[in-house]
Amino acid sequence: MEADLWEVRSKLSNGTIARTFFTVANNQMILLHGIIKKSEKTPKKDLDLARSRKTQWLNEVLK
């Protein structure tokens, strides 16, 4: 997606799409946010939340 922000997309049995956002640093993978997609585009508020959590976590782990 972008630097230090990744996503996994899964198609659930009922046809809906789930997305999980995560980051990786120091050999650790951290789950930042998960959503069930209801539209074609990922909502900005969900991306912003994942970015905010990523920044917060990276600031703590990379001190």
C-alpha cells in the first residue's frame, strides 16, 4: 500500500471482503486495523486510523 503499511484481503464465504492492515518492524508484525469492505474504495477514516496506529507503534518500538 505504502511505506510500512500493508494489507491482506480476504473474501469471506458470504462474498464480502475483509481487509486487515498491518506493519512490520524489528521482526514483529502488528495488526493495526481490520474492516469489512462495503464499497469499492477503502474509507479514508479507516486508512487514517491504520496510519495513526502505525506511526504511534513505530515511534514506540524504534525509540
